[in-house]
Amino acid sequence: QAQLVESGGGLVQTGGSLRLSCAASGSIFSVSTMGWYRQAPGKQRELVAIITSGGNATYADSVKGRFTISRDNAKNTVYLQMNSLKLEDTAVYYCKARPPLRSEVWGQGTQVTVSS
């Protein structure tokens, strides 16, 4: 079965950087649109960034210019580079895969905490 595992979360001060990784098992990665989502306490889960199988990326307005999504198909891994972190970025970050003609697959999430 396909599975997504996030890593790289942790505690960081405002202005700092963090890189999240999402490793995918199975054969669906190279043809899947991948996304990073986040959910802060008391808020709904929101889209952070998506990247297509061809490498086209789209970002939420709140992270444009600070976050970069990328993928390495040879390693079945998608990344989220987060720079200039703000208190508002504190959330659990989730990786999602959407294979063609198949149901979406979610990872378990990784905690990112930004402190002042």
C-alpha cells in the first residue's frame, strides 16, 4: 500500500528556517500531484503549496516568497523549505498525494513550532 511519512519538524525561532521532507512508498509518486497542508490549533486545515508531476508549483499567499516546494522523483520525496518563519506558521504540517484516477493519500503529519 502507498504510504507517506513526513519528517523535519521541530522548534525554531522567528526568522529561522526548517526543511520538511515527505517520503513516499509505492509506485504512485512520479505521476502524483503532491501537496503540503497545515493545521493550527483552532483552525481548519489549509493548503500551503502544491507541485504537479511536471514540477509546476503553486503557493498560498501567506507563504509566497518564504516557502519553496520541490520534489525528487528518483528518491520518491517531496520537500518544503521554510524560511523567515513567523509565529503564524506554527501548525502540524501534512503531506498529501493525489495519484491519477485514485483516492488521495495523507501522511501522519509533523509538528512545526515557531517561538519568539
